[in-house]
Amino acid sequence: MADSVAKQRDAKGRYLKGSGVWKPGESGNPAGPPKARVQLLRYICEYMEMTPKQLKALDTSKLTMARITALKHVQKMGQGEYNRLRDMIDRFEGKVPDHIVQQTAEITNAEAMAILREAIDKNKEDD
């Protein structure tokens, strides 16, 4: 079997044209592309643009669970619970990295060498 597969590939490991791996018109992924994820954040943004009157007028019996979840989050944010939005954005969009700025005093090469010698000597003593 390994010989037959090796014969179907070129020097770079790619399948040769007409090697019979896939028939014309057939995909290498028969299940098709992955299903789209529910965009909860999109629903939240949609509901945040509505007035309180419009939100109350929504018929929740006709909404999907994703839309109901988004609506509940918007209602809680309307009551002042903004941590929910930050947590959801962090979860779906990725947390914004913290930037750490370290301020150091400038030292001369001679001072840097002295610090290095000190560290090397201390390391030798510990051994």
C-alpha cells in the first residue's frame, strides 16, 4: 500500500494529477466546510442598538437560544453589569494582551560588565 501511495505523489509529496485520489468534481473534504459558529456578539450588538421599548416588544418564543442568551446579557448590561460584555468579548474575540513597560536606568558598559562579573562569581560560589 505504501508503494502505491508513494507512486501517486511527486518529489514534494503532492498528489500527482490524475492519480485517482479524488474523482473529478469530488472534494477532499466530503463533509464540506465546517458549520459556522453562532455569532453571539453580533446578536448582542444588534440588541444594544434597540430601545428598551423595542427590546420589550420582542417575542422570545420565536427567538433561538443564542438570541435569547444575547438578549439576557443585554438586559443585564442595562442594569449595570458591564463585566459580562468584557468577559464575552475576551472569550469570543480574544483577550487584549497586557503590555508591560519596564523602565531601566541607563548604565555604562563598565557598570554592565561589573554586574555580569558579580553574577558569574556568585554563580561559581554556589556550585
